[in-house]
Amino acid sequence: MAVVSISIDSVRINQPVPFALRDSAGMVLVARGGTIGTEERRQQLVERGVFIDISDADAFKKAVVGKMDSMVRDNAKLGLIAKAEDEVDADAVARNMATQSRARRAEPPPTWDGLAVKMATALREPSKSDFLERIDSIDGDLLSLLAGGADAALLSLIYSASTETQKYSARHALLVAVIVELAARQFDAWPLEWRVPLRKAAITMNLAMTTLQDQLAVQESATSPYQREQIDKHAKQSAIALGDLGVTDEIWLKAVELHHVSPPGPLATMGTAAQLARLIRRADVFAARLSPRKSRHAMTATAAARAAYLDENQQTDEAGTAIIKAAGIYPPGCFVKLATGEIAIVLKRGVRSNAPLVASVIGGKGMPLSKPMVRDTRHKANEVTGTAPPHEVKVRLSVAELLQLS
């Protein structure tokens, strides 16, 4: 791969990078859409040397030249023309060329299943030599996939969470990371830069018990005293492990440490890390209720929503409310019952919260349909009457085919 060096001064802290940052051999250091969280991290990259794919460099140069031409035609001031590079929408350049450059490098686009595998490897086998790069890459892939649509993301992740037990820890963390990212968009007062440590804390919150969490998902016996001890101290141990792996972002570390003990109450009265931890905690509860284990079935979407919406004192929870607004009362990927007697899977949230777009998979007489059939729940004959537990739906569905219906 041909690469060219760039000035690290052009990369801003806590701002998504428009192109993948690479080393001299072309290895990805920070994936497109990823971020550099601290000045210390940026200096580490300076020492290693920062490069981008030559095709990315060519595209960016052309965009800069085009911007300068446009500014000249508009009689812009010379000082502004000299700063044309700052005016270029680098994200748009990257999006326009993403398909072509991916084809040239024969790199397949990321998928949610592929990202779960990538996360499982990074969390099970963390190494200080590349841990930060791997988390940056995971975070970049997450944002790239989420840009394809929140409904598609939730459909893929919630259906997977409710039907799979393999790689439970990674799949769970991935779903929580997506939920907190979507919920954070409900808080206008939250600065954009909070979302980077928020997502990374969600991704790594269970680092110290990744293997144990995977084991518990397929374990039929009750939790042993030793396992309970590991569970109880995993948040603090995860934060310590992250520090040992090179994480220096105090908000990220503190959010991980607090994500199981953050108390209820108005978010504005809490510190930054505590606010993020509270949102992660409620999303953690929501996602866990949607996931089965060998010892218990997954709950319905209604039960999961209620668990997130009400706090420990059975009062409305601010973070939980943001989660329900973001995911919906019938989130994509969950199963619902229709007035016809059919059971359907939610494809998309609707304009009205109680009228999502769905596809029936079980007929009114309890038999699987030959293929999913889209139903309009805005019509009374097809309205949603409740949710259905995933274990009662004895059909295996193709997420790819479901996405085509939506």
C-alpha cells in the first residue's frame, strides 16, 4: 500500500478523523471515524509516524483545490482562502470515496457480527502494544456502521442479543455502546466530546470479566461464591486493567469504575464521569434483560424497557428515559404480538411509538410463515397488542433479509 506522511497538527483531539491514520507500512493506527483522546496519545503517534493512504491524500488535495477555486470565485478574503483546508468537509470526501478505496484495498466493509468478533478478540487478549489502536478501530467501525441507520443497527444487535449466547460479553458491550451513543444524542446539554469516552467505557466496562461473562452466559448452574466475588469487583478491576493498558483518559476510566455503583438522581448534579456511568448502567440493565442465558430466558422488550425506565427506587430515571426515547418502546429486533394473533419482529420505529413497522413471522394459528410479511401497525387490524418473549418464536431469521424489507 502506498502511503504519504501527514502533519499530526491537522488531527484534532476528540474529533473523528476523516481518513484512517496509518504507520509507514500501512497498518491502521486509528480507523476512519476514530478519535485521539489525549495529547499524550497524539504524541505517541508523532513518535511512531503518521501516514494516510495516498488515495485518501489525493482526494483531500482535490477537495482543498476545489474549495479554494470556489472561494476565489466568491471573492473571499485572502486570509480565508489560505485556510481553505479547514473549510473542506473531510467527512464528505471520505464518504464519497469510501466504496472505491475499499475496493482497491480489497477490504470488506465492517459488519455488526464481524465487529463483535473483533471486540471479543480485543477484550479477551488485550495487549498494551496495540490495545488503544484496537479500541480506536472498534469505535470507528461502530460509528461507521451506526451511520448506516439506527434502526438497522438496533435490529441487528437486539435480534442477535435475544437469540445468541456465544461471545456474549462482546455482543452485550457492543449493544450497550450503541444504546448509550443514541441516548446521549437526547441530551442537548452534553458536549459532543463526552461521547468518545462514553462509547469506549461501554465497550470496555467488563474487561476484567470478559471470559467469566461468556462462561456465565452458557452456565446452567447457579453463580458460585468465587464468581460472585469476581462480578462484584469487576468494575474497579476493569478500570485498573485499562490504566495498565495505557488508557489515560480519566473520564473513560472513572466511568468504567462507576458503571455499577452510579446512584439515581438528576444527572446535572453529578460529575461528568458519573453522568456517563449512570447512562451506561441503565443501558447495561436494558441490554441484559434482552439477552438470554442458559439459566434464564430473555425478557420481552416491555420488561426490558421498564427495567431501564424505573430506577432503584421505582422512580422515573433520567438516563433510562433517554434510552427509551432513543430505542423506542418497541425497538427494532424485538418481537411483538399483533391484533391478528400473529407474532412479528419490529423492523423500524414508527412516527408513533406504538406503531412500528413490523414483519410477521408466526401466523395467527401459531405456525411459522414461509417468509416474513410486512404489516402496517397503524391500521387497527394489525395494531400491536403486546410483546412476545424471543424463546417463544421458534424460527431462525436472516437479518440481511429483514433489512431489505425495511
